[in-house]
Amino acid sequence: VQLVESGGDLVQPGGSLRLSCAASGFTFSNYWMYWVRQAPGKGLVWVSRINSDGSATGYADSVKGRFTISRDNAKNTLYLQMNSLRGEDTAVYYCARDVSNIVVVPAATDAFDVWGQGTMVTVSS
Amino acid sequence: QSALTQPASVSGSPGQSITISCTGTSSDVGRYNYVSWYQQHPGKAPKLMIYDVSNRPSGVSNRFSGSKSGNTASLTISGLQAEDEADYYCSSYTSSSTLVFGTGTKVTVL
């Protein structure tokens, strides 16, 4: 069971970036997925969630309208499209899996039992 | 949504028990039983220790336990060990259909 993020980079304010999270070792389409970020030396912040088939999403107020979460269940991959980036978006971005397999428990719990290693996004001129 | 309030630091000697509090509001911790706890060692990804207030994932030591009373959730670590030294974060589902994390607590094993 593994999640591997990629796509982090140095980007100028106002720029865009797309993060990817490749899943393996489990049935990706059975799980809600999330993005969580952590600024250097700071705490964890929830960014976004997406349900198992991609039909429902949610966002933190700080990124709403700028970030878009999506998934491709055929490719076992989660995405985060980030536009209009700001300095305060600088952070390590983690993708994470919900603890509940919706086939077994038909409701997500917003608890994350599998995490990626994180990818660093730096927004600076 | 403001972060849940946790003490900045908690310490204890090996073998002792410590408790970390996580205080929210009636719109998050007080309303839902979707409270989780995470352990994070420096430079590492967080690890789920407790979910749904008191459930332990497979593989997590039974020295870790969770509870909730009103707007405050708690994580207790019994039989404190050196490897428990880490940062701990709580989280809760909210009435805005978002998730909020706690401010984080640094646990030091003396």
C-alpha cells in the first residue's frame, strides 16, 4: 500500500502547478482521498477531499476557487490543480487515504491511514 | 475555521502516562465523533493513531487511547516510551463539511 506524490516545484506568485499522487497496493476506487499541507515548521492543514468516484469534492476556505482536486480511477492517480498561487501556499503537500473502504463501510470518516511522503511547493519570486 | 486548541508541549518520564487535550467547539469536536489523532516524527509523514474518537488502527499499540467529553477530545499515552517522542495532532470533522486540525503538541520523553 503506497502513495507517491510528485509535481512540487518553485513557482512565482500568481502561477500554477499540478500535483499528482500515484496509488498502489490497494483498490484506489474504493477510497475517498485527500490533500493535506504543512508549511515549514508549522502544523497540518486540511486542503481538500474527493469521494471515491470523483463526483463530490470539498475545499478549505483558504484554497476554494483556486485549487481543484480530481482523480483518475483508471490510472490510480489523485491530482491537485493549484492556480493563483500565493506565498502562503508554500508547504509540503501530502496526499492521504481515508481509513474506510467504502465497500465495507459506506461512509468516509475523514481519518487518514495511508500518507504519501509529501512534495514541496514553494511560491516565491 | 480556527484550528483546534492543543497544549504546545507535554512531557513525561518513561513508563508514565500523559494526556494531550484537543479543544474545539460545538460545531466540530462537540458535534461529531469524527475525531482523529496523528503522530508525526521530524521529517516524516503523519501516522494515524486514533480515529472516530477511540478506535485504534491495526498495528497501533494499545498504549494509545482516545476519548471525548463535550468539546474536548483527549489522547492518552500510557507506559511512555522513548519512541513516543514526536508531534501529535488532533483533527475533527466540522459542521461546514470541512476538516480542522489541532495546533499540535510536542511530546518530550524526559
